Amino acid sequence: MSRFANKFSFARRLALPALALLPLAVAQAAAPGINATGATATINLSAAAASITQPDGAMLYAWGYGCQGAPSGGFLPTAMAAGSCASMQLPGPTLIVSQGATVTVTLANNLPPAAGNTSILFPGFNVTTSCSNATPVGAIGVLTCEAVHGGTVSYTFTATTEGTHSYYSGTQGDLQVEMGMYGAIIVLPAAVPSACTGGLAAKNLLAEATSGENDFRLAASAYSHSASCYDREYLFQFSEMDPRIHQMAADQVLADNSTCTKSTGCLAISTEPYHPAYFMINGRSMPDDMDPNYAAQYPNQPYNGNPHMHPGELTLLRIIGQGRWQHPFHEHGNHVRVLARDGNLILAPNLVGTETEYRPAGPLMFTTTTTPGQAMDGIFQWTGKGLNWDVYAHGYKGDATACVADANGYYTSDPTAPNYYEWCGDHDKALEKAPFGQVASNGPVTLPDPNIVVNGAWYSGTAYLGPDAAGRAVGPTPIPPSGTVANSSGSEAGFAYMWHSHNEREITTNNIFPGGMLMMMLVDPRAYAIDETN
């Protein structure tokens, strides 16, 4: 084993007892936001101040974008009925628009007078502003048209480029972006390839329906390319905060007492040297990022980060670096196949044979680096291939469960089967030499008695997937519930993987581990219905 592997294994052993001490909630995620789809879209945003919370109890003064009134189109996904949008949130509202649409964003500057002017940049789009109107509205700034305190400004562009994009302040960026002024734009493709609605994609949707699940996707594909089909999606925005800067801003705004009249504001804040102490995904640090979307305890931090998936599902990851630093985020369980950056598909330069569309040429990433200001779309898939044992605990005496391999080696002929998308190469393959319960025997491993060992909060208590397999594996004595708080052996019994920054300081909250850019991804059995509204 390499020094790196030894180091990582030791860090993981340290992590599990600490994670077990955290308050836990079972929640899922998605890519929620404002529904601005259609041929034209008008979005009214505000820039305002509020406070956000951190797991160490800190309240950080922040600025951010929010909604200036209720969005006329409501919220997406439609299956998530609890959507809301405060006058300030961090990150800003996710704007979901249609490719080719004419989008107009009106920004009201409700920041304190001491903050001065503010604005929004929409990188990757050709933008016209209200500063170019016959009667100009707004003030011409260094990078774009700015809204003065108490005033508004409008930006109009055509959403030409599909995929995931960022938006952020174009005024005093070193301060305003640090204070929280950024958000995401998702441009849904104008045309969805037929491969994304038929064949295996249709079977995956039927399998979800059989489990009693709703479809929480924004579309069936991320781009108008067949390689971008997906079954589930999540949006992760990475950022960091230096509490010194935020405290200085809070103190100086209070001292100004709304007397400032300068367009550049009246704050004298040095943004260097930079020492962030809070590392966030979607505006929250772990474990807060695993609480539900729109949780009441985070009125200004509505979005979470807590991915779940079933074996075989193509999971779209929308990733944006919104802060000042690059964050090396590691998704355990498989590599991420990069589809695009900033809405630009990465494709091979030539067609081969009878191909009708260019092949995807994005790299497989062991760690996705979140470059500041850059967005990335990628596909993650967990199948269990290569584990070398039957994760469903088949192969015991009297078991006749089928696994008929398709051309790729997976069981996909029956989407209603509990072992749909099983890797048939491991079907009936034993893990345990002398098991306690009703599972295959004569395998290579002797496991400890699951009823006497101490398990971490996300370990279901067995090496098998699903409550049926977990129940059979342990025999007549049930697993003590203390070890399965976040992954019950009787209902979920999933496989849990840490997804986290590979910068060790970034998995702390104000230097306390665990925290920061860390969350748990769970691979759930088909018997467990993934509900993104939780």
C-alpha cells in the first residue's frame, strides 16, 4: 500500500468516530431553483445583506442575491413543492432557463449605502444593459452597468449555451464575491436526444417509478448530445469565507449608519492577507449541507448537498467554483466523466465510421478541481462492478434470483426487479467464509459479528445492499440501531461514501474536524425510495 493510501486510510479511520458524534438527518438533494423556462424570461433579483449560520454556532454577516418579489414562474423541479426565495440568499437563486430564450434580469441594489454600487456579470453570454438605453438606467462601472444604492439595473442576454454557468458581482469583486454575491444559471437544452427518453433511459425511469419515486430532473439530458443523458442530478457550488473580512464589513456598515453617498461605498476593508476559516458547498458547511433543501433553520441558505443514487443510474454533477481558491473535490466510488466546462462540450474532433455525432472526449477525473469562476458538468455512475462479491447477498441455499446479463454485463431486462442493474459477473459470488445469516458461504472473508461491533453512523451494519440482504446477513439478532442512525439497516441499508475536499483543512469548520467541504453520498437499493424533498 502506498504512503498516500496509508495516509488516507488513517484519515478515514479518524473521521468515522467523529462523524458518529454529529447531529444527523436523512436528506437528499437535487438542483432546485427559479423556473424561468420559456421563450422569454424576466427575473427580478435583489442584492441585500443578511446573516448566515455555520455549524460551530457562528453567525456571519454576508451579502447575496435574492428575489425581489415572488418568481412569476415558481420553482423547479416541480416535484419539490417547498421552493422559496428570500430577498437575500447564499448562494443566489439558481436561474433555470431554456436554451435560446431571451432572458432579462433586473437587479435592485438593497445593500447598505456603505457597500456602494453593485452589479452582476454573466460570463459566456453577450449581455446588453440598461446603461445603453436611450434614457440610461444605472451607472457605468469598470466591468458592467451597476445599480446605485436604492436603484435598479437590467441585463438582457440570449441563453445560447446549454449547461451550467455561474453569475457573480462585477463590482469590487474581491469584496463582493467574498461577501457571497454569486449564483448559478442552468440552461436546459432546446432538444433532448431520443436516446435519453427511450431504451435504457426509459427502463431507469420505470425502475424509479417502481420504487415509488418522483422524477426530480430538470430535463432528460444536460445537452443536446446523447452522451449527456442522466437519471439524477445535483448542483454543487464551492466557496470559502474569511470571517475577518465579514466582521470588518459588519462593523463598518454599522458605524456608517446609512450616511454614505459614494458610488464606491465607504468601506475600507483589506481583503489580503486571505485566511478563510469556513469552506462551503451550496453555502453550507458539513453537517449542515446534509440537511434538507429549504430547511427552516437556514432561511438564507436554502440549498443542500447530499447525493443519493441507485446502482447504474447516471448522475449529473453540476459543479461551480464560486470562491477565490481552487478546491480539489474527491467523489469516492468512481471517477467523474467530464462532459463540459462553462457550457462547452468536450468532444473528439472527428467522426469515426457511421457516427453521427462527435464522441465525448472529456477526461475521467479522480478529483474534480473547482476552478474559481468556472463551471463543469460531469457524469458519475456507481454499479458495483469489480467489488468481487454479490452485494445483494444472493447465492444462498434455495435462492433462485435471476441475473441475465445484457451486452454490457448488467441485469437490465427487468426494471421492476430488486436487483435491477446488478453486475452479473458477481452474481451468487460469496463474500463470507462462514456467515452468521442467510447469505452465500465459502467466500474469502471472515467478518466480525455485526451485533457486537461499533459501527459508524452511515454504516448499515453489513457489507450488503438493501434491507432484505442486510436482514438475512445478520441472522435472527437485529443490528443495534446506534450504528445505523443515518443509514438504517431496516429501511435504507445503502453503501455510504465520503465526498470531500482533498485539501485537509477544507474539511474543517473554523479548524474543527469534521466540517467544511464534506458530505456523504449514498448508493441506495431499489427498495428504498429516494425522495429529494426531504
